[in-house]
Amino acid sequence: MAILKVARLGHPVIRTPSAPVPKELITSAGVQRFLDDMIETMREYEGVGLAAPQVHVSQQIAVIEVTSNRRYPGEGPVPLTVLINPKILSMSKKHLIDWEGCLSVHEFRGQVPRADALEVEAYNRKGEKVRVQAKGFFARVIQHECDHLVGKVFLDRMPTLATLTHLHEFVRYWQEG
């Protein structure tokens, strides 16, 4: 396994829509190794999600996991989830505004409205089609990672940039607790 280089905002891969992964390649050694590398990279940088474009691969792959994470204190656990070629099937009409950050928009946070619940269909790492229902923070992370797969970042979803905050100032002035 390897720690992959994270692409930052400004690199064209961040704004390029990703290609689907051919179903027959999902269980290949190359894709499986890449998934392991993505998971290791997400954990190394204390992310709660990582999309393939963020590590310079323009494919529709995202990994998500929340254990205890100092970047998002107080968020409940989310089991390791691999989403390949995800499609959001439905989203709740109820939207919540909360803080988001991104490994590709390093050291910044901003308030973003997101649907509170959703259902997504994707392939898992075994190549099986799965449906995932998510609520709260898990739903937010899925939406954030799916945005990466179509060339968007959380900044694009902010209704105003007034809350865009450097991480140091976020911790100092905005973070509760």
C-alpha cells in the first residue's frame, strides 16, 4: 500500500468529470490495490472521505470512513464504505447547513447546505451493486465525494463565501467546544 499525492484546487483533475469504472475491472488487482491506497491515504491525512480525482485519478471511485477524527469531532462513526460509479437516487428535501473542509482545498472550511438524507446506488469493492441509505454527516460526506466525481468542490455549493475560513481561524473563532 502507498500514500498517494493529493491534488489541490487549481489542478485540472479536480474540475474534470470522472469516467465510470468498467464493472469487469472492479475486482482486478489494479483497482483493488488502488482502493487500498485510497483508504490508506484518507486515513493518513485524517480525511473522512476521498474521491479518486483527489489523488489524480479521474475515475468514479470514493471511499468514506469516520472513526474518531480530530478534524470532525463529535461526528458518529461511519463504517468503511467504498462507492464505485455512485448514483444518488434520492435526497431529502430537508437541507442542513454545516461546516465542510476538503483535502484538496487545504486548510479551509466553509458552511455548505446539503440534503439531510439520501439513497445512493453504487458498486462495492467486490463488484456487487449496493444501495446505501445515509443520514446526517454520512449523507453530507457522500454528497461531498460525489461532487468531486463531477468536477465540483464544496466552494461551489456555498451560497455565500462569507463563512469561508482558514482552518486556524475556524478553530479559534467558529469551532464549538
